[in-house]
Amino acid sequence: MFDKLKQLTKETAIYGISTILGRFLNFILVPFYTNIFPPEEYGIVTNVYAFIAIMNIVFIYGMDSAYLKFASSDEFPDKKETFSTPTISIILTSVVLTIFVLIFKQPVMDFLSIKPDYSIIIFYTVLILVLDALAMLPFIYIRLENKAFKFTAIRVGSIVLNVLLNIVLIVYFRWGVEAVFFSNVIASLFILICLLPLYFKNLRLKFNNILFKRFLKFGLPYLPGGLAAIFLHVIDRPIVEHLTNLKTLGIYQANYRLGIFMMLFVMMFQYAWQPFFLHNAKEENAKEIFSKVFTYFTITGGIILVTISLFIDDLVKIQIMNKSFIGEAYWGGLSIVPIILLAYLFNGFHYIFSAGLFIREKSNSVPLIMGIAAGVNIAVNFILIPVMDIFGAALATLASYFVLAAGFFIVSQKLYNIKYEYSKMIRLFSLLTVSGFIYYYTIVALDSGIFLKVLFLAVFLIFLLLFKIIEKNEFMFMKNLLLKRFKG
């Protein structure tokens, strides 16, 4: 079993390279953009990428989840047909959606506040959507083949190309905001060119109607679910602005983004987890393995939560060329960071619990769960923000992700019951709860120094062992694995 977990850990680390680099470069580009573009132009970038995030889901309409399910199954042995059928469907629907967006170009521009001078951005946007849609299934193919290094190399190459083009076009050629989207088009095109060999190897002009119906039956429920997920992630922003003001929203957004440390961990895990549980679902001890995965994931996430919470204020106040990592005007919102970190941890739980839905091929409940979670986010925001300001908004995010995880857990357990290590989880969350109270009422209230924070973290780690949340053999396994990874 440890060999299986070792494989998952290895692939999580490899996938994490591209994920971490991508998110880090996004951090770098934000101050770069905001020092080059006036606020109204950077607002165009924000609006268009929100539109792209939503339309990405529409362009793929659940075919990614369906392909992940059926390509890893022995039910359809013709792997080329399994690849070709959804790919042909995506190509045809991408053409239709592209025509639709271009016909309604002006209303789309008005909705996104794009001035006529920047109309070219709509064409770049459509190209990005089409190229990203065409790259989706080949990327899943690579993951199912356990070619994590190839996946990472392509992703990293496109990210570096995107950043370099941004710098060259904006700084040296004096392009305006359109350079942001043109750079993205070229980076997406680079990805597709790298994936062309997979198209030549697997794509053929044969469409299996029976298979396609199975794809739609499994995948389509992920369309409203995916849209609900997007709203789940962003709906709090306009609510915060509506109930407070733009300044408060800025403070909230800046500190919310510091949750990236947990988000990166969850994303790294997600990339490796889905192929892992599909490949190992038929193992005799599969459920035992999946239970251990949940335990290790939660423990690791708990350690990240405590560590980042303790040292986040020291991190954001680091001075580089007389500029702090986060401006002093935003420091008043640092108290929401632990809540956002915990929310992202619960978001990771829902990925783990989704295994049962994939294995049993039951996704009909996904839109309902996502919709309920989004509804909870909206309701709790309106209830708590007037009372607790942005801390209430952070709690709303936590509540929505808790409901999301709980919903997936309940449905998945009915379909594919797994005996998780509940006793350890109770002990761990009890320890985290006590640590949270101590954090807010001593570390934060007294503005404790580094020494006390390091001592606090050391005591927390010791209690993980004393409460047998981490067993001695598991501790040695993880220690040896990390040492081996560090050396090699």
C-alpha cells in the first residue's frame, strides 16, 4: 500500500511544479500589470478573464470529466475511438460557440466594458477558448498515461512563453492591454502544437453515437456544476462591494489571494488524485488506500494551515526595495487568511470524496451539490458581512466549501462506502480548533514574535504524534520519503 501512496506523492510533486510556477508567475504579473496599465485598463483584463473562466466550462461541457472516466475504463477497449468521439464533438461545438460569440460581439464588449478601440480582444478571447478546449483531452490523456514530466514540461513552457511575451510586447514594443491576450493566444497555441503528436496518434474521423450518448449522460451534469463552481469562487466579490465599498473589497481580495498556499497544495493533489483512484479502484485494498490518502491529505493540509497562519504577517511585511510584499494598507485584512486556508482545505476534501461518483459513474447529483454550496455562499455573505465585515465574507466562503465537501461525502458514501479514520480526524480537528483559538487570542492579539510562533508550531507537531494522529511507522515513512525526494 505504501508503494501506491509513494506513487501518488511522486506524481503530486511533479504536477505541482507547473501549478506552483503558474500561480507564482500570476503573482508576478499582477504588480507588473498594475504598474503599467491604468485601473480601467486592468479592469478589462479582470473582466475578460472572468468571462474566459466561465466560457471554458461551456466550451468543454463536461467532456473532460467523461473522458477521464471512460478512457481509464476497460468497458470501451478502442482507446482511439474513446478519444476521437469527444474530440470531434468539441471541435464542432467550438465552431458553433465561436460564431455565436462573434455575432454578439458588441453586447459581449458592452457587458465586459471593452471600448471599441480594444475590439481585437474579443477575437483573442475566442482563440484562447478554442485552443484551450482542444488541448483539454490530450492533457487528460497524458495524465492517464502517468506522463507527469511531459505534462509539466508543456505547461511550464507555455507559462514561461506567456510571461516573456508579456514583458517584451508591453515594455519594448509598447503594446497596450491587448498584449496580455495576444501573449495568451501564442502560449495556448504552443501547447496545442506540442500536443499535435497525440492527435495524429489517436484521432480518427469516426464518431461513435453510443459512446457519445454515454459521454453526454455522464459529462453534461458537470456543465451546470462547473458553472456553479465558478460562481462559488467569485460571487462573494460583488457582494462585498455591494455591502461595503471598493476599498474594503480591495483589502478582502488581496488577503483572499494569500490563500494560494493551500490552493496550490490542493491543485497539485487533484492532478494526481483523479488518475490515481481510477487506476487503483479495482485493487483489493482500494478502499483502505483511499482512506489513508484522505488521512495524509488532511494532516498535511492541517500543517500547512497552521504554518502559514503563524507566519503570514511576517511574510507580507518583508521589505524588498522599500516595498512590502503586500501594501501596508491591506494588512488589516490578514485575520481572514486562516479562514480562507481552511476553506481551500475543505475544497480539497470534495475532490477526494468525488472518487465514489467517478467509480460508480453517478454524477447527476453534482449540479445540485454545487448549487446548494453557491447558495450558501450568497446567503451567509448577506447575513454576516453587515455584522463582521470581510471576516464574515471569509466565513461565508468557508461555509460554502464545507457544504460542498459534506455534499460530496454523503453522496459518495452511499455509492462507494469507505471507512475513513474518523477517530484521527476528530482528534486532528479538535487540535486545529484549539490551535485556532490560541492563534487569534494570543499570537494575533499580542503580536507575538518569531520565537513564540516557532515554538507554537513545534508544539503542534508534537501533539500530532502524542495524539497518535500520525503513527510512528507513518511518520518514518513520510520522513524517509521526503529525505529521499530532497536528496534525489
